[in-house]
Amino acid sequence: MKLALVGTSHKLAPVEVRERVALDGPAASALAHELGAEGFEAVCLSTCNRTELYVVAPDGDDAREAASGALARLADGDLGSHLYRLTDEAAALHLFRVAAGLDSMVPGEGEILGQVRAAYEGGACGPVLDKLFRGALHAGRKARTETAIGESPASVSAAAAALAQQVFGELDGRRVLIVGAGEVGELAARNLVSRGAEIAFVANRTPDRAAALAARLGSEPLPLERLEDELADADVVVSSTSAPGFVITRKQVEVGIGRRRGAPLFLIDLAVPRDVEPSVADLEGCFLYDIDDLEAVVAESLAGRRREAERAETIVAAEAVGFRDWLASLDLVPAITSLREHAEAIRTAELAKAEGRLGGLSESERRTVESLTSQIVNKLLHAPIVRAKEAAAREGVGYADALRHLFGLDEDGRDAHPRRLSGQ
Amino acid sequence: MAELLFWPAVLAYSEAAVAYAGNVRYPALGRLATWGVRIGWLVQTALLGWQAIRADGFPWDTWAGSLNLFVWLVVGGYLVWGCKPRYRLLGLTVMPFAAILLLASYVGGGTSTAGTHHLSTAFLVLHVGLVLAAFAALTLAAALGGLYLWEERALKLRRPGLLRLRAPSLLTLETLGLRTVAVALPLLTLGMIAGFVHGASLDPQIVVTLLVWALYAAFLVVRPRGRRAAYLQLAGFLLVLTAPLGLLATHLS
């Protein structure tokens, strides 16, 4: 069986090319099943950064042509140099890297693993793609658990939420006060909510906008004048107004924290010019991060992810080698089956020939002879089969033909075991 | 035999300390550190077992012997939750300290089975055991306090690499420190009662222990938060450190 991958991604193609072949989940699944109906194993992985077709067929050229043809039909023309074409181990390694987030714009991003799973579940998988995609999901999870590639935040809002967690631990039930009703603040708020925090109030100079955002976030609007009162109860404050001066002053925070009995207060200032008076950071129990601080955290985090990516590469490479070995041994399966059948036929025929001489044996003695001859055959075949598998894994194809040639096996043995497609 | 167990224990603790330091930059070293702690503690357990079997009476009645037992209790306490990846930074504060104190105990003869041992009554064994367990817990509380101060400063200074270090959150450290003190104080109280029941006199060590008790009792009553709690935990630890000196003074007098 041969595995072929044909695809395009953000590394080779600009968005105007990628959008020509972009598919949503059902369409990607339909394309895979279209190829499945033609007798191929096929999976289509389509995200905003890539569209890739994984196709398996007995012949590598057939697999490549089927994948290239499907993508050309999709793009309504040849994508030429925007496409990459990989086979067998290289294709497996590519998918494992994709699943681990090593081929993503932000190394280690977590969304891709779910997208690979969705593509696998929607695909027309047979034994090869089943093994390949299970391996990819395993490699992706392993890279994330054994390295820190996916741990650090990759955006300003994620960095703000992660820092809040560094102060409070779990954010479940932590009260967040949003100051300003802009998009930036909303993004940060949603990130905090996704980690369990609760948006208590949205304060804004324009009450209507505060009410609208509060409704979207399931909280309440708050007049800016009452900000000081709520500082005593909030755990996290996110400020992102377009006000020219400070919206939250040191004096206001001092009053607020006076009633907090030592509980920490985390302030995130996403505004330019800044909303929070910088000297607030000097107050005990107050932690203040502005946009530059958060961007520095993201830069450091991305550098850390790139360092971790080197370790993750080693992990996925080892997993890809495991898949290559399995794929190589798969080529041998029909030959090994033929060899066993051939040996069994010889054993049965020879026993039949000796029937006259064995006629006097009791039932028990006959079973002993049966067992003895079976054991001899199995022991004789064991070493060549094991070594052929090892050599096939090490050196690739050719050992199936060698077995057939050496033992004079039926050349059509391969066809005696047709592929099974899932769902068939 | 004691030597054969002592050196591997020190070696394992030292390895853990070095690996914890390396873990800051190379997270993969964290596991090596954890195994160093586990193996070292098991070997030290065997050492203490060997001492208990061979000694005539309570083998840790000297200041050096107490130090040996104290290190074992500290590392044992750390093992309860310290092996989680999030607490590896705490190992950096505990393990070098454990290795050095164990070496000091060796220099003072606290890891051998030789010598005359006096403490054989149940009350005195209980007294020493409970007080040392309490001191070990307070040492861990101080380590938590130290880590809190370091992390709080890193957050205040907005160090970009802080998240990479995978440290416990500030509130976790604060809560854990408070709980550790809450466990240590009853142990210390019971240990002191056992000592008084046996008729202990007001020697320098008892005075130090009373001061430690008073400080932590106040801590639990007032329940300070944040930086103040951490400073108090560290101050209490300085008093704990003077306790072996008190014991030494008692023995010399």
C-alpha cells in the first residue's frame, strides 16, 4: 500500500490561492468519500491555513494522481508550485508535525489537533489511514504533554488571562470588571470567561455601549462614576477605553484595596494612551500589566514555543518512523499469508501421501503427527518471516517480492486480500 | 553500613538540587530531580531504620541526630505534593538545604550508629518526634513563603519569562503556606506538652520552641495575607533554625 499526500498551506500559498481549495467539514468529508467510492482510502484536512488530501492506493502513482486531480477540480485549475506532494514516511511525518502544531503559524497551537481529529472522523479510512491518523493524534498529544510547546500564551488576551491565573490559580468565580466597551476589551474578557472567570460589570462612558457589551457577556453595565466602589470586589480589571487621560487613578485603587483585606488585584491596561495610572503597580497586592508588558510576555512565550518545538520534532520523528515500519511490514502481509498457505498445502499434501503408511495409527497418534508437522513448518517459517519484516522496516520495499521469488509463491497472492474500507 | 546509605542519600539530594536548578531552563530535568528526591528519601529512610535497629535507645537525641531526622521529615513533607511539576521551583529552595543539612548532620555524627543514646522514654521520643515534625512543616511553610516573595516580585517587575517557569499561583502558595502552618502548630503544641509532662526544664531550646509557638499561634490568629504572611513564615523559620543551636547549648551546659 502506498500513501500519498498532496496539499497546499500558508507556507507555499497566499490566502487567495488557499481559499480556492478551502472546504468546510462536510465538504471535506464528501470529497474524501468521493475518493473512497473510487476504491481509495482518503482523508481531506482543510483548515484556514491548509488543504491536504491523504490518499492510499496499492500504487503510489494512482494515489498521487487521484489526490492531485481532486485538488485541481476543486481549484478549477492546476495549483502548480503552490502544491506539495509527499509519499509514505515523508507524508506521515508531515501529518504528525501538523497534528503537533509544528507546521502552524503559531507553533504548538491547540486547535489543529481537533481539526485533524475531525478530518479523520469524516474521512474514508481503511487500515492505513486509520493507523496514520490515530498515530498523528497520538503524536500530537504526546508532543504537547512531553514538551511545553502548547502551554504558553500566544496572544495578548491569552497572556493577560494566563497572568491572572498566575496570581489567582483557577479563575472559577473570579470577578472581572471591564472598563471600556471596545473589541480589545471584549476579546480579553472572553478569554477570561473561557477560563472560568465571571464578568461582573462593564463600565463605559457611553451607557448604551456598556449595556450592549454587558448583555453579550452576561454581566451588568456600570456607570464610570461607580468604578471606585466596585474596585473593592473585583479580582481582575481589564481597561481598554480611548480616553486621553487616566481612567483609573492610584487614589481610586488605594480606596478600593483598602477594603480588600489583602486580596490581590490584577489590572490589565490594554489602552493606548494608558488608562491606569502607572504608579498603581507600586501598591501592595496590585499587579498592573500594560500592552507593552503583555506583548513582551507573548514574544517570550513564542520564543519558548520555538525552543520546545525542537524537542517536539524529535518526538514526532520517532512516531513517524514507527508508522513507516508498520507500513513496510504491511507490504509483506500478502506474501507472508501466501507463504503460510503454501507451507500448509505442502504439509497437508505430504501427510495425505503418507496416509497408507499412517493407517495403523490410533487417533491420538495421528493428532501427535499433525501437531509435530505443524510445529516443524512453523519453526522453519518463523525466522524468515521475522527477518523479512525487520528488513522491510529497515530498508523498505522489495522483501515481499524476494519471499515470493524464493518460495515460488503465487504472484496473485496480493490480490487475495482486498482492502477493507471503513463503513463497507 | 550507615556510611553506605548516607552517601547515596546525600548524592541523590544533591543531584535533585542540581536538576531542579537546571529545570528552570530545561524542563525535562524536572523528572530527574523528582527521582533524586524519591530515591534519596528512600535511602535516608533505610539509614534511619538501620540506626533505629542498631542503636540502644533513641538514636537521634543529639543535635546532629535531630538534624538527620529533621531533614528526613522535611523531604518527606515535600514529597507529599512537591513532586508535581508546578512545585518544582519549590524543590530548588528545599533540596540544596536538605543536602547541606544532611552533610552537617554527618559531620556532627548524627548519621552513625555509634555513641550513647539517652532518650528512651516514650514521652521524650514523642516530644522530639513531634517537635521535629512541626519544625519540618514550618520549614516547608518558609520555603513556600520564599517562593511567594520571589514570584510576587517577578509579577511586580513584569518579567516576561515568568509563565515559562510553571510556578504555582500566588494564591496557591499563600493557601498552602497557611495550611502547612495550621498542621505544624498542633504538632508543635503536642510535642511541647509531651516535653513538659516528662518534666523538661526551661532550657534555651525550650525557650526557642516557645517563641516559635507564639509566633505561629499569632500567625494563625491574625492570618496575614500576601507579602506579610510570607515574611512572617520566613521569620519563623529563622527561629526554627536557632532551635538546634539551643539544643547544642543545652548539651554543652
